[in-house]
Amino acid sequence: MNRKAFVVLLSCLVGLSVTPAYGKADLGREVLAKNDGWASYSTGTTGGSAAQESQVFTARNRAELIQALGGDNATNRNNDTPKIIYIEGTIDINTDDNGNPLGPDDYKDPAFDFDQYLAAYSPEVWGYDREVEGPLEDARDRSSDNQKKHIVINIGSNTTLIGKGDDAKIIGGAFLVKNVNNVIIRNIEFVAPLDYFPQWDPTDGSTGAWNSEYDGMTIENSTHVWVDHNTFGDGDTTDSTTGSYFGKEFQQHDGLLDIKNEANYVTVSYNVFQDHDKTSIIGSSDSRKADEGHLKVTLHHNYYKNVSQRLPRVRYGEVHVSNNLYEFDESSEYDFSYALGVGYKSKIYAENNMFMFDFEADKSRILNDYKGTSIYEENNYVVTPSSRGFVDLIAEFNANNELQLDENVGWEPTLHGKIDPAQSLIGQVKTKAGAGELK
């Protein structure tokens, strides 16, 4: 009897399910390990691991994905049946049920005309002292709603969404994990959606701005979510390709991964975030007092490559930021602004991260303040062409800003394994993070 047959026989005899040590486990049934960040708290995060075989699906296009999630995108978030959905190949969300591509003209309200919109709301005509309104803005809003209904993909409780192999990709989807529990999303490249109908806001700053919707992924009012080994970015449509109007970039991207509105117990691990501006917020509003006591999030072993800001920006939450690798190239079109945003009542605990710049970066800008007062940090390593070593990020910030930060965050992370040395992260993160790297 060979070894494999013996193991199977032994399993039957003792009534156990045995995975041979030399075999590869089904990644779709893998659950979050104990002590792997906030998502491992209490009941842990198991996603769809308990799915019956009838609830294991492979999706190769948008129609199959919607069907696997429950059959009706408008109500799929109510489907809490355990399910595992494998993504195979590339899925373009901007397609109809027959696989035909959809674009702005397919979502556009009949009354919307972009050239007329520009003429009506140009600063010379409209000014900067009031928000836009009127029939053209209403038509733009209806157009936006048409796109939203198609590209926002609702995910229900007890779901595992996982890429099959090393080339699973989803283009143009805005994935929404809202009012649910127990979700795992792994091993997929997410190309950020384009908002075809950004809104002009003359009152945004002193000279106005274009504002877009649709984060690549939003976790909202949900608990126990594990986001692991994915790649998030703008793909081939970078911000510089979208043009400008009224002297302002025609911004068609929003965030890559946002966590807000009382979301809790989330672990974000071994992901790549690349080539993007506003990357991640945790907590969306200073005034949302219900967020206090929530937004417990762990970010570890993620690779931030040529992203500008919000890495993350935090309000309220107890957020553990450890063993992340940040790399910034001067040649990138996404200029470095800041990494960690200390927002209102935020409680970031940042340790053993590495920040790599190929230019002489101002180390005081690694932190930025947004009405916060405290951040705990230790053993964070910074590399520039002229120096490398551990940097006291708070001391650097305080030496260059009138506002003074302190380390009184009032908590210490316990749900974690070994914290790797910051100097090891090139090997630990750069070679292992992102879609297609699950071993």
C-alpha cells in the first residue's frame, strides 16, 4: 500500500479528515489562523469554508459571478449561505450578461451631455461659491446611478471569494462588503473602477475639484473580514490619462480599499497596493461618533508601491500597522504625500515597517495629522539614497510641525504572531505579497 492510500484509509478508520502533508490543501476552504490580526478575534473568520459542494462555484464572467453570489446583485448581500467562489481568468465588470462591453454611453442618461455640463458649470459662468445644481447635474447624477447599479458588486455573509491559479483578475468592479459578517477575499488582482461621471465641485478648496465615486473595495458595517494576497491598483488607466478640465485633474478614481461605518475585526494581509492616489481610509467622517469602539483593523505584510497617500488614514480605530513595506520612486506619476494619517480620535499602533525612497524624502512627512493627537510607533526603518536606519517618526513630525503628537493610544495589539524585523521585509513582503503568490 502506498503512502497516500494509507493516509486515506487511516482517515476513514478514525473518522477524521486528513490532508496529507505532501498534498496542497484546498485554498478555498482555508480559514484565518488564530491570532492573525483583528479578524481572528472571538469567532475568527472562516468565510465560506463550510460550504456544501453545491455551493462551490467557478466564475469566469460577471454573469457567473452574480449568479454564484446569489443570483440578484440587488439582494446578494442577504445571501448568507456558506459559499466558495473561484475566480478564473479575467472578469470585466463593465460587460452585460452576454459578455458585451459597456462604456459611458451605455450608462448615460439621455439628458446628460458632458460638453453642455462643462459649459454650464465652468468657473467663468458658475463661480466657486456654490455647489452645482440644475437639470444637467441631475442628469449626471442619474447617469452615475446607472453605472453604480451595474458595477457595485454586493457580497453576502459566509463567503470566500478566491482567485484560481496565478492570473485571476477583476476589472472595473466596486466590491461592497456591507452589513454582513464572515467574508474572505484572496488571490485576486483588482483593477480599480473608473467613475465615468465625476462631479464638479466648485467649493472643494479654493479653486474646485472633480470628485469621483467607487472604491475598489469597501468594507462597511461588517465584521470578521479577511483580505489577503490581493493586488489593488489603477491598471493601465492612471490618473494622468484621464485629462483635466477647469485646470483640475479629471479624477475618475476614488479609493482602493476603504473600511468605514462601524466595520470591525478586519485583517488586511500580504496585499499589494500600487500606482494610485487615495489608497485607504479607515473611518470616513469625524462626525460619525458611532465609529468609536469599532474600526479594529490589522494591516500586516502589505506592499505599498508608488501610492500617494492614505496608507492608511485613520479615524477612531484601533489599527495595528506592522511589517508593511512602503516603496516610493521619484519617477512615479503618483507623488508621495504622506503614509500614515493620524485622524480624529485615531489610535494607530505602527511597528516594524520599512519605508524606502529612491529620493531624499522629508522624513517628517511619513506621518500627517488630521485632527488626531496620538500614534504609537517603534522600530520603523527608513531608507533614502543617503541614509538608512530606524527613525523616530513622531520626533521627526514634532520637530517640523507646530502641532505635537504623542504616543498615548491606550491599547497594545495582542492578536498577532511573530513581528518580523523591519530589515527583513524586502524578502518577507516584496516577494510574497499580492495576487498569484499564494503557496
